[in-house]
Amino acid sequence: MMKRSCRAMPLAALLVLGGCVGRTQSAPPVSAEEPVQAAPPAVIQSTEGGFSVAFPGPVTEERRVQPTDVGEVTLHTFISARTQEDTAYYVSYTDFPPAAVAQVSPRDVVDRASQGALEALGATGVTAKPLEMEGGFPGQEVGGVSGPRRLRGRFFMVGPRLYQQLLLHPEGRPPKDADRFFDSFRLDPGVAGRLGARTPPGT
């Protein structure tokens, strides 16, 4: 069952992602938006999403529609799970109405989105630090603990689009390719122009 959030609207989509966590081992794609191009070393290139990222294995793609107070938004999610290691890798993006996003600070959005992700996954935050994507787009990295599992996430706001990158793994057993996964995320240079004006650093 989907939950509703009373916080900032970008957090509503995070609750959908939180609902996916418990079923990553068996969840099939809901609606493929484009063919997923995956070959060793499993670099996924999403033309529609405007990014590329290196996953550690086969990828499942999902598309889910979430109602919000500003209209329906679609959460596009790419998931790779290592079931034997109880480890899952996620990358997702959500486009929000530009008029709604313009009313809030992008830095506030990523800050609240990261906290919303922790809440949606039942995690207690233990670390948080601001980031900045090339091009001046604001971001946030967080770490949290949810029972026997550890969460690490990065969030970036590019115009009206929120990108989320998450890793879930057993406490005390981080995968060796964790940094590679996070650092491999690349935004298509043309995306900034398509999504609107560049976000000034520190916004």
C-alpha cells in the first residue's frame, strides 16, 4: 500500500521507492520506458533519464505513477539486487512541475528528500553532507541504519528533476564496489539545457 507524505512534494515519490525495498528480489518491471542497455561491466545508459551509471549486475526497470498535491508524477527506478548478499542498488529520477519546484530552494529539496528517504525506509540517519554535481547542481549524501541494514544515498536536484542513488546492504558488510557505483553516475551534458537554467552553486 502506498503511503502519503505531508512533507514537501518531492518526498512523495521517495515513499514509493521505500515500498520497493522489501521486494527487490522478486519485483518485475512494471512498465519499461526504454530498452535497458546492460553489458559487462553493466553500464546503464538512460536516454530519457539523461544519465549513465555502472551497476554490479542485471538491472530491473520500473515506472510508477504517484499522485501528489501538484498532480501525478512518475518515479523511474533502476534496480540491481544481489539476493545472496542481501544487497540492492537503486537509481531513480522524478520530474516535478517546474512551477512547483520554483517555489522552493533546490538545496532544501535535496535535504528534505534525503531525510524523507530515511523515514520511508525506517532508517535512522547517522551521516549527512552537502554535495555538488558538475554544473553547480545541489546534492546531499546521507547514511543511515535500519535494523540490520545500512543505507547510503545521494540526491541531486537538476532543474525540476530529482535524481536518487541508493545502496542497501547488511550492517558491517559494505560491498567493495560501493564507491564505484556512486562515483560512476554521470549526467548527460545536454540534460542541463533541457531541464532549464543551471542551479547556482550553494543554492
